Amino acid sequence: MREAIGIVGGMGPAAGLDLFDKIVKATDARSDQEHLPVIMVSHPGDIPDRTEYLLDGVGSNPADAIYDILRLLEQAGATVAGIPCNTAHAPRILDDVLKRLDDEGASIRLINMINKTIQHLRGQAGEPARIGVLSTRAVRTLRIYADALEAAGFDVVQANDEVQDKLVSPVIFSREYGLKAFAPASEQARANVLEAVEHLADGGATAVILGCTELPLAVPESNHHGVWLVDPTQVLARSLIEETYPHKLAAPTS
């Protein structure tokens, strides 16, 4: 059986499908048989909310369910996997997952989406620039992107409290128009994301990381009024192909 790519889905379900879709689109293939083996396990009901766990102490560590899914993927033939959820890369979650995989002698390799996104920026942006980050409250508060970006030499601007509370968090979690509740994205969701991008641009950002995997569902383009929009899901998709079938990686489209 050929080496397979694994996807830990369900955070949210549309984000997992988006990663799968981006793997397909980033593969140099002209027939069914030329595409890559991909296995996705999406058990959203088993994975507690990452932000509530990290900031509010609600529920158990999502690492437990993520670890179980990774072992299922491994048993099904996946040798490398990605988690299309930025918040799940918080050390309190991801470090626990990695420790358990190591303790149990698991062979599946986990690609770190945060690290790969920053490597992508280093490769594309040239000299350190001012990078904006839009994300969940947890990623913002714990500075999951901000600290890593600053360590890599970038200046960082994040959404202020008002923009986070009125634009960014609702676009992810609102039951009326949020991206976890509705697919495709509503016009309200798209408007929120673009207004938040413009807020960061006003703060000097020349590029903005859409640091919640739902956000690119509302704004799939790579540029908005001269601001480069960075999609970590796209970076992860290409990284997973590079780790398994590098000769099958299609040229970037933008």
C-alpha cells in the first residue's frame, strides 16, 4: 500500500475538507490514479473546543482525542499527518500529543502548521516585515503566532480587543453567520474578515495570516488591496505533499 497523508479533521469539519481540497489542487495529476492517497478522520464531537479549554478551563485536553485520531490514521496507513486547526497547535495541546506519540513509539509524523507558515513567510517576504495575525482568542492571547513570528525576526500586529470581539470571534463562532455554523461563508462573514484585515493594514501590516482555518473559507483570495493574505491551510497542504510525494507537488498558482 502506498504511503498515505493523514488529516485530523473536525476542527471544524469544513476546515478539514478545505485541507483535503487544497491537497488535491496542489497535486500534479491528470487522472484519478495520479492523485495521492489521503485519509481523513473527522470526529468533531469527540474533540473539545480548543479555545474554551485553553482560556476558560472548560472540558478536557483536546490532545486526548487528537492523539486517538492520529493513531487511527496510522493504523489506516498514514505516515504523515496535519492538523488543520491553528489553536490545536498551542503547546498545552500539541506538546501533549507529541509526547504521547513518542512515548507509545508511534511512527506517524506530524507536520507543524505554525512552523511551516513562518518558514513560508521567510521564504517569500525577504527582509523581515510587519505581519498581521487574525485568529481565535486563544491564538491571540497565548501569542502562538506572535511569539514565533517575532523569534523569526518579524514585527507583529494583532487585532485589538474591539476588533477581536466584534469582528473576528463572531465570524468564527457566531450561530447566526459564523464559519463554524455555515458553509459556504456568508456575506457577513466575508465582510468581517476583510474589515479586520484592513484594521491590521492600518497598523502597518503588509501581510496578514488568516490564523484560524475557517477564515480562508470566507476570503480565499491571496491579496486584498495590496495586503498579502497568508493561508496556513494552503501552506500545510503543500508541506504534506513535500513530505511524502515531493515530485507530485504542483507549481504554486499565486
